[in-house]
Amino acid sequence: MESKANAMHDVLQWLCSCNPRAGNNFYGRLLTGCSRMPIKDFKTCAVALTTEGHYRFLWDPEWYEAQPRPFQVLVVIHEVAHLVLRHLERILRIRIKVGDQAHYDQLRDVINMAADMAANDTIVKNYATANPSLYVEELPKFVLPKDRNYPSGETFDEYFARLLEDMESSGWSPGAAYPGWFSDLVGKSSAPMMDPIINVPMSDLTDAEFERIISTANAEGRQMIRKAVERTKRSRGTVPSHLLALLEEFMEEPKVPWQQIFRGYMKTACSSRIAESSAYPNPALIPLCLNGDFEPYTGYQKEFTFNMAILIDSSGSIGKEDYEAFITEIRSIAKAEPGAQALLVYFDSAVQKVEQLSLGPETLNHPYRYAHGGTDFRPPFSYILGKDTRVDDSARNGPVRLRRWDLVIMLTDGEAPIESPGGPCPDLLPPCPVIWVLVGRQPPHPAMGSRVVQIE
């Protein structure tokens, strides 16, 4: 590892090696499974997410090459720790819960500090102490819980709660200047703190878009970790022992009835949409709120509608019993959610039939296999997005489809080309949650995200 001009390549090669002095090569193998993006004048390294929910490792080559080699290694380990501990998804959950972007911005440094404490304590410290002769001088550059006399071994959420409590005890409130002790912690971290999303202000994203990003990131993170574990074991490398239980828990698929998982996804999507639609300003009260002390909301409610598009693979790969069980679940949820509307789109290699969902028993009385061609996921997604696509003549006079969708559900066996240069994933996915209901044992594709329900 002598080259300065290609320092990142050298560090990743070192981390992936089986040289005992390189420590656990799991970290390097995990990062090589993540796409990387050099950014000029970034002055740091970071992991972030695209608006499609894909992980990116970012670094400033000039800044990185100027650092001592031990620090270069530890800063890469630090960013890998954020990925392993799923900090980006958890930070986005906080953003959804806070709701207001200005309020989130006031908590942003506290959130990042808590994530850094958890990452450094769980992974960076353990890696450095395993090789003290190499990293003992660099470890103090990383913020640790002991810097605030916090206990070791806690999670991001626990450190966040401790920091908030201490800051409030110091008289701090959102919008005020930081207490001196917290400013010292921020100063110890030489790298600037950034938002989890690349190049897009989080204020421009809706809760539904956040949910979709989180869903895809969870699925992609699980796949990267699983592959890194497998490659490490095959090469006779070692996975850090203190991470084994955590990694197994993250990679484990849920073992609960599919109906329960499906209802949970539906409930989350509906609740998010209701929250976005709940408050409507009273125009008569607007003059009273100009001084900033009064909110113009008095219980007015927007008319709530929840628009679902249900895409059904009718190519012949789904049995009658599975189809009926699926439609029964949809009907029961629609009845429980006043204002819910559903559009059924039957397809194989083209859209074959489109109709509004009826809550009556006649929904199950018609044949749903309108054709027996091969399966292609692009036509139904293109159809609901109003794009040109292959549509059978019988479907051309279907219901109006140009609307803002709150949820899309796909029933299929999953056996179709899901990724190609022209889409459909993620290019053709709508900006709302998508639930994939898979019939059979076909494993889900990573591009489907984490909202996948398996009917076996």
C-alpha cells in the first residue's frame, strides 16, 4: 500500500486481503459491493443513498490521498459501519417522524453525532484495538461515547436520546447555539456532516418517497451484507465476531403469515397518506397567523382518497386459490379504509384488461387469465404512469389512469425480466410505496425493495 495517487484502491485491496495485519477482510468485501463515486472538494468520505434507494460510497480523492494511511483505513471502516448498522434508513425514519424539514435541520448535527458514536464504538474501536500498533494514534480522531462519559455498546437511537437530554439540560433548544461541550464534539469530527440523500434536498421529498427509499435501501443493504459474508467465508476470511449476531438478525427473512406482513405494509402506506392529507388551513384564520403565533388549522379535513393500482400477472403462473386469497385481502382492507379506491390492471406481456375493483362477491366470479403470454413488468407500470406501452385493444377503453398513486401492489410469481437497460426497475417505478406479492418460491429481485410478501 504505497501509492498515493490511487489510495482508495490500495486501501480496499488491503481490507479485502487475508493478510492477518489487515484485520477482518469482511469490511473491504462489503464496500466493494457498494458503488463508489469520487467527488471533488468534498473533504471527507461518506455513505449516502440515491433517490432510488441505492447505496453510494462518496469520497474526495485529493483530500483522502493527503491523509495518513492508518487514518485512510479507519475512515473507510467508519463509513462501512454506517451501512452495517443501517444508520441511513434510521435517520430517514427520524426525518419522517419529525415531519417539518426546518425542525429536522435543527437536529441534524445531533443525529449525525449519535450515528458517529455508535459506528465508532461498535466497529471502528474494535478494528483499531485489534491492531494497536497501527491505529493507536488515529483512534482519538474519532468521536467515541467515552468522550461524553456515555456507556459503550449502545445503539444510535440510545446515543441520540442521551445527547438530546444532555443538551436540553444545558439549556439548549432547537434553533439556539450549541452548548460548548457539543461544539467541541463537532469540532473533533474534522469531516463535515451530510444528509443521507445525494444531491436532492430532503424537503423536496414526500413521506411516500422516503418510504420507498428506505424499502430499497433495506433490501440492497441486506443483499450486500449477505454477499460479503459469503465471499469472506469462501476466502477463509473472518467476519467480526461481535457483529455476527447483528448481521444474522439483519439478513434473516421474516417468518410470519404473508397476510400479516401484507396488512402491515398496507397500514403503513395508508397511515402515511392520511397524515399528509389531514390538515386544511382555514382561510378566515390566516390573517391571525401572520405574526407567527397562531396556526390556521381548526379541524378542517381534506376529502381523503387513497388510490391503489393493483397489477395482476395473468400469464397463467398464479393458481386460482392464491388469486382468490389475494383479492380477499384487498377487499377486506378496502372496506376498512373509507375513501380507498383500487384499479385492477391485468397483464402478461401487455396490459390485457383494466377495471375498478368491486367490493362485492362478483369480483371473484370472472376469469382473471385474460391471456397466456409471457410476463413483462414494464407494460403495467408504464400504463399506470401514463406512458406509451403495449396495451391490448380490450384494455384501451379502461378507467382513467392518469392520477397520483398512493400505493401500487404487484401480484406475480416473479419470473420475468425485471431489469434491463430500459427498466422497469427502478426507472418505471412510481414515486410511492410498491408492494410485491410473490407466489411460489422464486426469490425476490433486489430491485423490488423490502416490501415483498411471499405466498408459498
